[in-house]
Amino acid sequence: MVEYCPKCGQKLDEEVPVCPKCGAVLEANVKAIKVKKIAKICFAVIVLILIIIIIASCI
Ligand SMILES: [Zn+2]
């Protein structure tokens, strides 16, 4: 992730998609947040499939 804004040099505490000081879009962070969201969705789908398999095997 980007720790400092490349435009104004503001230190960024979190993984923010936009600089809170100057409003510059931080592409690297936007991509990182998207990847994390996709990973979360994939994990949820895998867990759901596992639950269905466990329930199906019990019936
Ligand atoms: Zn900035």
C-alpha cells in the first residue's frame, strides 16, 4: 500500500483510496482494496460450499 500521498506528501494511516488532504486518487490502494474485497468474497463462497457439502453428507 501507499503510505504517503505522492501528490502532497500527507502521511496515510489507513489503506485509503483517496488522499484525505488533497483528494488525489491513490491507484495502488484502490487496487489493493479491490483485491481484498475479491479475496473476502472468494473465502465466503468457499465456506458456503463447505457448509453445503457437510449438510448434504449428513442427510
Ligand atoms: Zn495528498
